[in-house]
Amino acid sequence: MPRKVLVLGGTDFVGPAVVDAARARGDDVTIFHRGQTGSAPDGVRVVHGDRTNAADLDALATETWDMVVDAWSRAPRVVLASARALEPHAARYVYISTISVYADAHEGVITEESPTVQARPDADTTDYAADKRGAELAIESAFGIERSVFARPGLILGPRENIGRLPWWLRRIAAGGEVLAPEPRDLAVQYVDARDLAAFAIEASLNGAVNVLSRPGHTTMEEMLELSREVTGSRASLTWVDAEFLLSNKVEPWTELPIWVPPIGDMASFYTCDSSLALQSGLICRPARDTVQDTWSWLREHPDWQQVVSANRSRVGMTPEREAALLSAWKNQPPASL
């Protein structure tokens, strides 16, 4: 049956996906936001306000809500204030968190039981991982674990992607020419499409933490780049370059070459997170082809999307000059001695 859903934010990447998923199931959706990062779709009620202002939060306390959905990623104390204000008026609090909350020091594959970073629910902004974990603790302190869920994705892709990882590859390959492709070709890539994350988050009956990702190896680096070439109609050629060569030349995984993490070093196990709980509990991950195609369609409809990087986001991708220099160095290496 339809529910009353309150989305805090709701206009930036995952937010619109949550709104679309809720509306698709017939929910009555209200967006509470400042009106600075986008506009709400037609048919969605909007309440303008700043969640850091207690008086603005009071405006939400005049109603009851079946579900609150939140993806805040800065000072946990802001989530704490929101959770305390809404707890008497909301049945459930769904938080879009991240697998970054897990501590670097862990044994084996990351599961929901893996240790998390140290964090405080009343903290100011510190770093991304601690801020997200602090927000989880803030919600738990107000709603209890039985009335909250912490959806923990890793890499999130799809239309409206606001970091620009897949968009960078699509634009680079669409431009044509020789493209530096990072080995290994069969690097297993684990991610979740924002639309699949949203659909799971608003339907899940689980409580507590759940890793919301595709199975490890849902796609590969080669498949994503080949799909990018296919959907863009590009004649670009891919030159596959050894991971050790790239690291020895101080190429930054994840940022200079988005999505790519080398199979050696600190990030080697990044794409091996255990997502079995979510997959057994209703998470459905669409094929990589759909994510790549739909992202390209979005970029064609919105050609200026994320061309300007906001102050609180790191620029991803490699300059043409840097790419050309690396390709030249790769081809002109002295032959290996026997």
C-alpha cells in the first residue's frame, strides 16, 4: 500500500533515484531541501528548508511519516538533530551510507560484521568515513536498530552520477583516438546502479547494516570500456597498460583512472565485498550494459553535466597530456632482458 515517504535532500544523484523508486510504487513523496542542487520532479511535494536550522526541522514534525530517507555525508551532528526531531513522527529511518565505514584493518572479505571506523554521532565534519559512520550511530541512538537500516554501497554508477567516474570514461572514449586502458582486463568490478540501490533501500525490510552491491565480478574493466565504445559508437582504440607500470609512474587509481583499482597494494580487495545479504533480500542488479547505455543517454541529454567540479568534490580523470605521455613511455620501454 502507498506510504508517506520523506526524502531529506532528494535532488542529487541517489536522491532522485529514491524519489523515482518511491513514486513508481505509488508512495506519497515529500522532498525537504534547500533548493540549491536541483529541482524536484512534477508531482512531488516540496518543503524548502535547511536541516541545520532547528526551526525548519520543526515544520516536518507536524506530520507523520512511514519512512525517512537520508544520504547526508558531512557532520554527523546534523543527522543526529534530524533523527531526534523526526523520531516521534516517523516509523522508519533509511540511511544511504557507504562501505567506507569499514576500518582499513580487517581480515578477509568485508561483511556487515567487519569492524568499522571510530566515529561519534555528535561530531562536526571530519572525514568521509567517520562522517558516514557517525551518522549511522546518530540514527541508531534515536530510532534504535530495529527501526533503521544502513544501506552501505561502494561504487555507485548510473544516470546523474555526480562524481563523474563512468561519465569520464564515456566522454574520453567518445572523443576517439588511442585510449589508455588499465590492466588487468579481467579486473572484477563490483558496483551498484543508483536506481537499484534506491529500489532496494525503500523496499528492504531488514534492520541495521547491509552491503548493497552487485556480486563481485558483476562486470570487468574490459567489459565496461568495450560497452562504452559500443554505446558511444566510438572508433577509439584501447591500449592496455600494465598495472605495475602505471603505479610506478604514480598514476592514481580511482581518481586519475576512474573505477580502476589495481590488483596489488592497499586497494586490491576493494571489489570483493560480501553483498550476499542484500542479494538474498531482494536486491536486483541490472546488467552493466543498461547502466552504461543509460548513463550515456543521460550525458547526451545533459551535455554540461558535471563539466564543472564543485568545491567539495575531487576532479576525476586524466589530462590528455598525461595520457599521451604515459602511452609514449609504455611503448618506448627498453625490451626486458632475458
